Amino acid sequence: MLARKAYERSKDDSWEASVSIMLSAMTLECYVNELSHRVSDFQSHESLEELKNLGFLLGEYEKNKNSLQSKIELIHFCLSGEKADKGSRYFQDISMLIKLRNALVHRKPESTGDFGADPDAVYSLHPFTSFLVERGLIQKPSEKMPPVWSYTVSQPSVAAWAYNTVVEAITTTVSMLPESTTRWIEEFTTKHEKI
């Protein structure tokens, strides 16, 4: 809900979009960590083999400090029996959300170089900006503007996309869980609608 509230605030203050993006990614990470903890309990309580295996593997991934992205791909594989289609919109959105979160948290000053010194200068789009333009989330900035990605991601539309990406990831994961876990999973999965 904090991510959604930050999205709502971004309508009046676009810089709140960055807060929503970071909180959305943190929500996804917290969800994966909680799922990991809960499925590891199945080793002693249930006989659902796929959840036992998932619990064991997620525990190993955590010990080895594997990335959030790799944990999500592992969850998908263990629950669906299929490799993650990294080229799909679903996995691309998750990957970009994680990259944006990391870039925002570990942000370095962005240089505008000698902006304005050469009136004929043409700038390439930053990869984050290109992704958001391709998704139709933002309008393509002028090639005459330096590629300052932090400005282009600070839009309510990007905050909504980040929130919706997490809702979809959680909903997709829940849909792959065995039916016998429905009651158990509802204990820690708050239902949210996309924006």
C-alpha cells in the first residue's frame, strides 16, 4: 500500500514516482523472501514435493546471495516446470523494475556534460528511458536534451507501471501454487488491484 500511496502522491509531485518504484521493488523482494520462508516450512509439515524442493532451493539461493531476479526465475521453474521466458514482457518488466530500483538506490550524479555548448549536439536515450518509451509509459524526450534518466523515470505513469508489475508478479506466483495451499497463501498475500 505504501507503493500505491507514493504513486497517488506522484500525481502532484512527480518525484514521488521514484519512491513508488523503490517501494514496489522492495515489496516484490519482501514477498519472495516471505514465500521462501513459508515454503521451507513445508519440509516439515506437508508432503507437497514441489514446495519442499522450492523451499530447499530458495534457501540455497539465499545462502549463495543469488539475485532477486534469479529467485523469481527459480520460483517460476519450480512451480510451472518451465524455464522463465526472459524475452517475455512479464520477465522484462520484472528485470527492469529491479534495475531501476538498484539505480535509484545507488544513484550517482548524472552529468549533462557540455549541454548547450554545441547547438547541433544530439544525445542518445539512456536505456531506462528507451525501455519506458517503448512501453508507451513516457513520451520520447528530445534528442537535444541530455539523457538524464532520473528525470524521465519520475513520472506517475512509471510509478503505476512499477506497482502493476509487482501486483502481476505476485498474482502470477499465487496462481501457480498448488490448490491445497490456497488458504495458507491468503494469510500473507494481500489482494491488490492494478492501477
